[in-house]
Amino acid sequence: MATEVWLFILVGAIAVVAAVMLLLSQNAVHAALFLIINMGCIAFLFLLLNAAFLAMVQLAVYAGAIMVLFLFVIMLLGAERPGGRSPYGWLAPGAVVLALIFLVTVALALSQGGISDLQAPPAHPQLRVANLAADAGPLELRLNGSSVGDNLAQGRVRDYEALPPGEYELELRALDDRTLLTSSVALEAGQRYTALFHGTGAPALSLLPDLAEAGSLRVFNGWGEAVFLVDFASELSDEDTVVLLGDVAPGALSDPLAVADDADFSNQALVNALDEVLARMGAGMTFNAGDGESALLVLSPLRRFEGTLEATVDLLVTPSQASFGSPADIGLKLFNQYLLPMQIVALLLLVAMVGAIVLTHRPKVAPELERARLGRRRVSRPLTSAIASQLGQGGSGQESDTAALPPAGPQER
């Protein structure tokens, strides 16, 4: 068994024990300390998931600032121990019974469900369509008769679309419903493809597999001659010019080129064998290699208004795809596919919170018991006022509106 599994079992057991002691502890300070231990274990589990930022936030915010506030309030109010015996003595046995039922259910699911034999389902292939043909106008791509790029204008790129894996009959059609070309392709599971329309006159179609490696750059040559990708470090001298990719034939795809996250593309250009600059990469042509992105650089012809052709370059970025079971993949599934169940769970948590407030609410004490607890009766009015009323005078020496004492009864003779 891997070290990560043993660490998960050990830290998970400590977290469960700390949570149980939190519920059973009679001292509020001890309960808060057990909660700090539980939050520290959760931070360690975040580290096992390669989520270091969440682990630091868990320690700094929850196990640090919030728990210090809890301890300060508990000690300030002197609430280390509960004021009396809880009237809900049945909660602890009920919680134990429910916990045992839950553990038995989980044990049966783990032992008979074959979870360890499960394999990650293969991801569907994804296809995007890019129309970089010079003279064809809007084009349409059909797979097995279904359109995946309807009336795609020149220079436009349609985003990825998931498709079932398998064999497809590919058909490229013009705007007047003419079939320009047909071919058969195979789309493999988990692979991304770019269907690229390029060329002049009758458009050509190339199905390019996109790379999954982060920080990789490839060049597709849709021009009529071989090209080189060079880096002009300085415009004043040719000695520092570096050839990054060389001799990419027409209609060919170059080998991948590793690109750093902070790479500068402003001095890079595509040139021909005569060292003539065909197209430059602009300052805005960048992609974030640090976020797992890769890119495809397409050199294609563009028809100008006067009828001449000039080379133009387009950068097609392939964003990163979260791996199965990663925190990013789980987050995407929770927020994209299970939004309604999450809202229902939120309502259940709200009901549980209200129920916890009701169960922990202290019942109102009867006035007689409250006076007995205080040990004395409250005087309805000050003693001086009571004496003055009996003497028929106000507390300030003036006559009082209160009736005087009744006269004594007849004296005995």
C-alpha cells in the first residue's frame, strides 16, 4: 500500500477521533482545542491533494484566526463548563447508533462495490474547427451527416465540441451546399483535434491532433514554401538570431517546441529559405504555459483587397484539461453538473442548523425558581418611600397623597 494511503488513514483517524471528542467534551475550551486539531488534519488532507494554498488558508483562517476568536469569547464569558445538565440526554446514544449504521453501510459498500477495481472513464474526443482558407468563403464541416461547423466564416474558430469516439465520415461543404471534399477519420478517446481549413482556391482540410503537454508550441505551414521559426533577439545584429524550428514543409506540422511561461514572442517571426520575413508574431500572441496551455501557430495566406496574397499567422491556444479525480475536475463536475443537488444539500444544512439552535436553546425558567436562585426578593419600592407612606408624608418632608394609617380601634375601658 502506498505511503499516501497510510497517511490518509492515519490523519483521517485522528480527524474522526478529534471530532468525536469535540462532541463529547464537557469543557468548552477542550472542545475548541479538539476542533483546532480537526482543522489541522483537514489542512494536511489538502496537502495530500496537492492543494497547498487551501491548506495554508485552512490553517491561517480557520485553525488560526477564527478559533482564537472562539477561545477568546469562551474565556471572556466564563463559559468553560455548561451551566447545567442537558435535557437532551438521548442525543448521544442516538448519534452513536446512527454512526454505527453509517459505518456498517460504508463497510459493505467498500467490500462489495469493487471500488478499487474501478477505472477512470475515457474522456470523449473533442474537435474544434478553424477556417483559415483564403478564397473559399464560409464553409461547413459535417461528421456522419451532422454539422459541427455551420457557415464558419474565414478567420473564425469554433470552440471544442465533445464527440463519441469512433470512425467518422468527414465532409467539407461550401455555402452553396457544394461538397468540396470527403474523407474518413478516426477520433480516439481523450484526444483533442483541430479541423483546419487552409489553402487558396479549393480549400484543403487537415485534421491535427492537439498536444496535451503544457507549454508546447507547434507550427503548421499553410503557405506555399518551407518556413522557419526564428527569434531575432536584436534587430541591429544577426549574430544573436536563433532558429527555433527549421524547414517546416508546406502542409506539414512541426515538432513541438517547449516554451517557458514568461517567453517573449515579440521578436519571433516566420521566414522562408531566403531569410525573408513572412509573418511576425505580435506582442498579443501569447499563451499561459504555466496554466497547462499549449498552442498551435498556423501560417496561412490572406487575400488582400487588391487581389494579392500575404502571409498571416494565427495562434490557436489549447487550454488545459483537468485530469480525472483532480480537485479541479471535481469542482467542475460539482458546479456544472450537480448544481441542483448542491442547492438541496445547502437547504438541508440550513434546516440542520436551525434544528441545532432549537435543541440547544435553554428553556425559560419560572419566576419562582429564578427568585429562589437569586436568594432574595426584589423590593417593589424603596424603604424610605414605604415608611413615608405609612406616616402620611412624602419622602421629601411634604404631605403625601397616600392615605394615612387608619385610626386605632376604641380603647378598652
